[in-house]
Amino acid sequence: MAARCPRGSQALLAREDAPKLWAVIDEAAFRRIESMPATLKEQLEHLLDVEPRTNITLQLLPFDAGFHPGLYGSFMLMGFPEPNPDVVWVENLTNSVYFEGSDDVGSYTEVFDHLRATALGPPETRSRIKDMLKEL
């Protein structure tokens, strides 16, 4: 979470027919930029602004959740209407890879389900973000 979404992505999420976005963000993403308080403040305020939208669900995965399957790296699950297959996008240092196979998508879906179950719920996430803002 080192940068905001590109302007086009923000506009897409604000449309009346916007896609759904469910993000589980590791607390480390916030804590790593504490040395840049203005940037962190701006990003936390932005999350509080967009979170009430019905198409956006945010969850914070706190440090005290311990080890979790998301430690292998970030990924994005993208669901599409039939007949298009669901896709997993994995980005690393040198490239990104898309997986369409049901086994791969199923594995990442299971990891995402685990992360959602382990993370704070949306109301607790909002409260934690407000607490982080107070700490700045």
C-alpha cells in the first residue's frame, strides 16, 4: 500500500455500477511508512473516506494474527461473469503472473478466505485506522 490507486481505478470504484473490492491489508503496510507521517495520514484518511461505499470492504490483518498464508506475497483474485474464468494475479519483483486454472484459483481463494477470517472485521478495521491517525 505504498501508493494510492491510479486515478482511473478510483473513478471506476466510485461509479454507480462499480465492481466490488474486498481488500485485506497487512498492518505492516501501514507501519512501514510511519517514517513518512504525512503520506501515512493521507492514505489512512483516504481509506476512511472510501470504506463506507457499499462496493468496498476493507479488513486490516493485525500483527497479532501471527503467521498466515498471506506471508508468501500479495495477490489479487478477480472474478468475472460467465463464461470468463476467474483469475489470480501475482506480482513479484521482476514480473507478474496470471493464473486461470481452477486448482490455482482454488488455492488462492482458500488463502483469501483464511485471511478474511483472521483479519479484523470492517468496523474494527475502521476503528484501528482511526487509532493509527491519532498516533500520528
